[in-house]
Amino acid sequence: MTNYVWPAYKAQQFELRVMPNLRAYVGSTSPTTDVLDLLGEVWIARVAMAPEEDPVQAAGREAFFDRLKGPANTLELWHLKVQQPNGTMRGSTTILTSVPQLSDTATLTGATAAAGLPTLRAGDMLGLGGQLVRVMADATANGAGHITFEFMPRARQIIAAGAAVNWNRPTALFRLKSDGVPTVWNVRHADGADFELIEAI
């Protein structure tokens, strides 16, 4: 297995969502539905690319997708529309206290902001202990500069205190959900591509 980094191709449309791991059961004697949360959420991504008129760029794109060999190799991808926090948090941020496995909250320290207390906004993307997470609600640092926030997907393993937090293009590894991404050539351009990915964990 080889890992390739997304070459910053422009996306006409982009979707990144958490896919929960749930099982729904309908009662045997009533129409009531129970839902069992089996934990272990993963990221699902969808990328739609515009047609490419430059034949050199189109051929390069075609080769890149063939290199993935369907789901055999992995693709390192970040949120193409939220590459840095919309909140003001910056700096050399780390985990203040260890985050237990399956937890959905963490406290960060070392955050800075250009003005005022550092903030995170709902939808901000962070890398925690090698895991890509999304901030679920706005959060503001306290007077000591610590920010406690909620995130998804839940921690897959213990994240140690002192672990670095990546706020600049945090990534996850993905695999294609299909056997490839076709490139259809026309007289003046190559058609756009539309494909789905699932997180490789």
C-alpha cells in the first residue's frame, strides 16, 4: 500500500461528513425503532471536479487517479473548504490533559490569537493525535488560554497529554469507494470527475 497526498486539484463541489456506525431495530410487537450506537464513526468524502481544458493537466489528473489503483492505495486529504479554523485559535497548541478513548471532548493549551482570547468555531477542523476531527460547537479559551471543546468522530484511542494539535490543513487517509475515477475526453476538454472516498482506519 502506498499513500499519496492530494495534489491541490480544485474541487467544484466538496463534501466531508461523519458516517455514524449505527444499527436500527424495529420492535417485534410495536412500530418503535431502537437505535444501537456501535461507535467507530468514519469520514466519508465526495469530490466533484470541473472539466479540464488543459490537456497536460487533464492527463496528469488521469494518471494520478490511476495511481490510486482503486481502493488499493490511500489518499491523504484535508477539508478543501475549511483549511484553517474560522475561529481565532493559532499557535503551537497541544493537548492539556489526556483524552480517553471514545471521548468527544478535549482541552487544548498553548493557543494564541491576534486579538482577544483564542476561539474555535463549530465546523473548524483539527488534527488530534493523528485523527481528523470536527469541532461541534463554538468554544472560547479561558483566562489561562485553555480551550475545552466537543468534537467528532470520537477519539479512537487515548490521545496523550502534550500531543501536538494540527490546525493547518489537518488530514485523514482515505480510500476510493470505487475501482477508479474515469477521465472522459472530449474534443476540447476532459470531463469533470465525481468520486467518493471512505476513511482508511
